[in-house]
Amino acid sequence: MLQEASLYGFVRTILIILLVYYGIKILTRMFAPHLMRYMSKKMQQKFEGQFQQKQPNKQQQKEGETVIDKIPNGNSSSNKKVGEYIDYEEID
């Protein structure tokens, strides 16, 4: 049950591969600008949403008004014992 490949079948296969390749290439050139524009709009909306979440008080704040977002703890004490000091000498 061996089948021999014909020249006609080989040429037909090569033409189909070339047709698909150039078809995809042409379609990509047609739709790539639209796809890039769509993706850039989506990214812009995402960044604007993140900015609005981080800066909600900017619109309500009056000019010259001071706003404190976080009040520091008064209980924080400095740890004076940082570590042990060790003298060293260079060894030649």
C-alpha cells in the first residue's frame, strides 16, 4: 500500500501553504492598527482607573488646604541597641 507522491500534489501543497502565508500577512496588515488602537485604549482606561483609586481626595481638596492621610503612631520608640561594634584590622 505504498503511494507515490505526484508532482501535481506537491505543487498544489506548496501553493496552498504560500496562499495561507500571504493571506495571514495581508490580514495582519489590515487589522493590526485597529487591534493596537483597541489595546492602547484599554490600557489607558486601566491606568486611569488605578490613578483614580489612589487619588480620590484630589478632586474634593481645596487649593491651599493641608490633608493628612496617615497619622503616625506616638508609641514608636527608637531602638538604641543596634548591634555590637567590632574593631578589625586589615591583613596583608
